Amino acid sequence: MVDLAAVLDALWLGLVIYDDKLNILYCNRASRHLASAARNPELLQEEIRELARQCRIQKACRTRIFDVKADNKQVTYRAKAWGLDPNYHQIIVTIEDDTSTFRLERTLLKAETLTVHGQLAIDALTEIRNPLTVALGFCELVAESDAGACPFVNYIREELLAIKDILENFAVASPARY
């Protein structure tokens, strides 16, 4: 059986769960670490509790950015609160370090992901071009050998050429060419 508390403690994201009286039901290791790093952890905890209270009152997800002095530097935390049940009796708050280094790491990860997706798109483009070229070749053979099928084959050929132009434009516009 999976120990849920151990799984939640292993997350890098801070989690705090409040009951219907805004008492803390659960607080994972990351949230305790983020709070303890703050110069005034009690104030941060009260501001997060206030976010949970606003979430319950408005019965809607709430997000807030906290700028905190921690370990002689300015740290930005992003806290997001939402209800665990439809009546917002229990509120969960996630807390993450949102300083510029973390933003930069996430931006680089997104850029790498987009590069991989671009390369996959170019590979797919190549795989589409090959059967398209074969189909165009067969249309020309049929058009040359059977004059009766020529009008229909010419329509097919024109549409295949239109597809080929679209793919060529995509290949030229794609930054992931190699």
C-alpha cells in the first residue's frame, strides 16, 4: 500500500491542507522548508491562511504572489488555493518558489520541449512527403497511359500538388530544420 504522506513529502511543491475552521490538517516537507526559510515564517503562514480564507468565502480558486526575505535574499513564492470539495470545507494551498532562477529553468525546459516537438514535426513532414511523391508519380503514369481517366487523375494530381505546397511552406517556416 502506498503511503500518501510519504509521497506528498517527496514533492518539491509545498502543500498545506486546511480544515473547515482553517486549522492545518496537513503540511508537507517542502512547505515547512519554504516557511522556515522566510525571515518571518509566522507572517507568511498567516498570509497563506488568509488566502485559504478568501478562497472559501469566494468559493473560487485564488492565487497570490508573496515576496519574502529569505536567507538574505528576496524570494518570490506563488501560492494557489482551491477547494478539495464542492462546498470548500477543506482547502488545499500549493506553494512554489517562483524566483527568477526557477522561472528561467522552466523557460529553458519549455524551449527544449518545443525544439523536440519541432524536430518531430520535421520528421513527420518527411514521412508525409515520401508517400505523397509516390502518389504524384502514379497519377502522372495513369494520366499518360489512360486518356479516359485523365480528368479525374488531374484533379487528384492538383490536390496532391496543393498538399505538397502546404508541406513545403511549413518546412520553410519551421525553425527546427536540420
